[in-house]
Amino acid sequence: MTNPPHPIPDAAPPAEPSAGPLAGRREWTALAVLMLPLLLVSMDVSVLYFAIPQISADLEPSGTQQLWIFDVYAFVLAGLLMTMGSIGDRIGRRRLLLVGAAAFGAASLVAAYANSPETLIAARAVLGIGGATLMPSTLAMIRTLFTDPGQRSKAIGMWSAVMTGGVALGSVMSGVLVEHFWWGSVFLVNLPAMVLLLVLGPFLLPESRNPSPGRFDLLSVPLSMAAVLPVIYGIKEIPSEGWNVRYVVSVTVGLLFAALFVHRQRTAESPMLPPALFRGRGFTPAVVLNLLSSFAMLGSAYFTTQYLQSVLGKSSMEAALWALLPTVLVGVAAPVAARLVQRGVDRAYVVAGGFVFAACGFGMLTVAGTDSMWLVLAAAGVIASGIVTVMSQMMDLALGTVPAQQAGTASSVLETGAEFGGALGMALLGSIGTAVYRHEMPASASAGARETLGAALAEAQRLPSGAGESLVGVAREAFTSGMQAAAVAGTLLLVGAAVLASVTLRRVRVRAPECAGTDLAPAAPTHSRH
């Protein structure tokens, strides 16, 4: 993007970075404490995978209530990310973090002992509120704790790896706990980490906020939720229900509110999202490229998880354990990318390389058959490694190109974009796979069997053995063909993203590091290293 004719401080081209004060043992200990709630917040996205059957037997929710038990957490979290990021910049990120930890812990306790579907839905909604305070606060506080660009890049790499691994770990943790305890135990595991954060946070984490944020724009809160929630809901349902008019209308309504929200941000005296944030060179490309990386990550997971269960016939627990294997590579990708950037490799080429590497993973999926477990797992690992490389660098760039006092807002924009990207990936790639599946299924199959692989497998169990086996074989072949077609689309998208990254990020540098004290409110304690 081009800078405006008369640059303002937030939009000025970032300066050449120089080494800031090095973080010591206290800062790295604080980061470890921050990683615990982050891990649990990400795990809560998938922690109900194995608990739902027990919950259904115990609380007897209706079909609609069961959907809300599962989805309300992600919806509330996505809808409030921007609001909570802006609030954290105003009242203090540590304060918001601790309030969110208390709410998350209390809601976890209520959810564990819920005696009705309504209580569990309400508790999950409060968990979403708590998660919305924790995610942008943990990322924004890295900006305060680590002013040295190299150390900050390493810390953000760890943040990205924990966030990605938590989603995969959540389903496994759910299976282990439900197998040995009751379903409420999947929520009780949150309590020790939240208590630890509440005890150690006031001592280890410096308070930081925008010293002159202006008045909080209350109207932007409902506008942002009205923009995010209908779009997320609509595109989230499209893969399973198809392009139903209801979901298209939902997305359209959300986009209309998004236009109103953007207009409000441009005209309000103290907007929730300052427009100058997007004029800074590097921030908007970072948001867009991070969205594309989430698109690829969740879009590929939509197929690989079903492949392990429905094509290979693994149990849910077996599939979850096998799905952990590709995450091993994730822990290596982000540190390697950070080291390359520190050694002078242009970030544009590192990010483009991450996209190309992930594209190779999609390319591997294009040749997978119905008995290619190791190829699919390897492809998932290659995709995850490439995408985490991109994500860690985009988070580092986005936080490094904005003023430290707006770190919370910047973090929330990144994470909201990631929510959109993930939902779009599942919707669009899922739609491609579904269209190919339906085309490949024979006309003699029932309407249900032609819709989804799961329905075909369920119907096969009711048929005579020979006919059932034939239907299963055809359905698995059709699903694999759909995965291959979606992988071709994913490959092309990521190659395009690599080109976009190499053009938009070339020679983009982060801001000169600021002492954490520059964005501390006057009454906030000064960090010990200064």
C-alpha cells in the first residue's frame, strides 16, 4: 500500500530496527506463564470432540442445543476479539488478561458441573468471552515483554506453535479424560493454569496500555459483532449444508454490517480500529497473508481429519492421536524462519518460501489414494510447517509495524482475520470437495449417500454385506477425488500467496524498538529491566 501524502506517526514508514533491551529470565518466565492460558484457550476449540456423546447422554440436549454447546464458544470468541483488543489497549492488557483468566476459570468450573444444557451453553459463552480477552492480550504483551526484534520474533514463534498445537491436543486430551473420568473433567483442567496466571501475573507481567486512547466508541461494539458473527456463521455452515439461501443471506447481512463498521471507523472521533493502523506499510499485507495462511490450514484439516476417520476407518481417538504426528514439525518451523530473518534474509522471501512449502504439502494431497495414510500425514506436516512459518512472521511483522500502544488492537485484527480465513478455507475448499464427491457418486446411490461420505458409510451398514462394501468403496474413492481437487485449488492459492508476499513485503521493516515504558500509563509500574 502507498503511504498518504502527509504521513502521520502511525502511518510513517517503519524505521530500521536496532537492538532493544534484551529480555532476561523474568521475561521468559512470564512468557511461559502466558503460554498456559493460550494453550487452554486453543484447546477449548476442540476439547468437546469426545465429550459430546457423554454430555448428550447425561444432559439430554436437543439437536439445536447440542450444536450451540459445541459452537457458541468459537462464535463468541470471534465476535469479541476486536472489542477486547481495543479495551485492553485502554484499560491495560495485564488487567484485562487477569479479568479474563478469572472469568475463564469460573466459567470452566460452572461448565464442569452444569446440570442442564442451558447452563452449559451459558458457561461456554462466558468461556468464549474469556478467550477473547486472553488471546489478544497474550500476543500484545509479547510486544511489551520483548523489545529486542530477534527475541520478539522467537517469542511469537513459540506463541504460534502453542496456538496451533493446542487445537490438535484438545481432541486428544478430551479422549483421554473422558475415557478415565466424567465429561466435566475436560473443563476442570483449565483451573490450575488460570490460578497460576492469577497468582504470578501481577508479579511477572508489566502493565501496559495506550496512554491517550480517546473515548471508547460503544457503537462500534455491536457493529463489529454484527459484521463478524453472521459471516462466520454462514461460511461455517456451508461445507456441511451447501449454499443454502439462509447461509448466503447470513453472509450478506454480515458484509453489510461490515461496511457500516468500516464507515464508523473512518468517521468516529475515537474509532475502535484506527484507520492509520492500516496505512502503515506492512500491517495490511500481514493481515491478508495471515488470513490466507489460516484458509490453507483449516481448509486442509477439513479433509485430513475426515480422511483418517472415514476413509481409513480409524476410530476418533486413533485419528486424533495420528493427527498429533504432523504437529511435531511445527515446533521447528517458526524458529528456523526467525533465524533466517535475523541473519538478513528478506522477510518477503522467508514468507514466500513458507507458502511454497505449504503448497508442496497440498501437492502431495493431489496424489493421495484411499490407502495413503503416511502420505497424507506427511502432507499435513508439510502444510502445517509452511503455514506456521508464515503465521509467526506475519504476527511479528504486524506487531512490529504498529506503535506499541496499539498492540492489543493489532493483535485482535490479526486473530479476527484468522477466524475468517479458517472459516473460508473450510467453506470454499469443502465446497469444491463436496461438488466432486457428488459428481463421482453413482446415480443409483441414495440422496443421503450422495451428499456426504458419513451418510454413505452409515447407509452401508444397513445394506447387505456385498452392497454395503461396494458403496463404501465407491464413497471413499469419491471423497478422495474431492480432496485431490480441493488440494489443486489450495496449491494454486498458496502459490499466488507466495507471489503476493514477495511483492508486498519486500524491504518492509519493523519499527525501531521502543522501550516498554513508552506505552505504559503513568501510574503503571516500570518494568525492572529499565
